Amino acid sequence: MPARRPRTATTNWTECFKGSPATAGGSLVCGTCLDARGLAASHLIEEASRSTMDELAGWVVAVDQVLTF
């Protein structure tokens, strides 16, 4: 199996997720992670919103499939 090259910091995540079927129901972004990186909710794409662990837990219970990374 050939070696896989890891993604770099130059990956444009906005382009990866914008208009993706994975964001059709919205996307949650970890508030603690945003704070640790000095990012505000205004830095997020339209389909994403700042979230909490309580909101994430509610989504996980309510849905059939979850994508995390």
C-alpha cells in the first residue's frame, strides 16, 4: 500500500465542506476548540455554528449517523 500524505495546514476546509451533503443538516463546531485557536463564530461558514457538549450529545442521540474527525 502506498504511503498517504497527511493533510497540511494549507487545506482549505471551507471549500471541503461548503455545499457538502454532510453539512445539509448543519455542522457543529467545538466552542472550546474555537477558543483555544482564538477564533470567533464569525470565522465559520454559514452551515456551521459554535456548539456545546450538551448540544453535540443531543445531536448524537437524535441522528442515525455521525461524522467526526
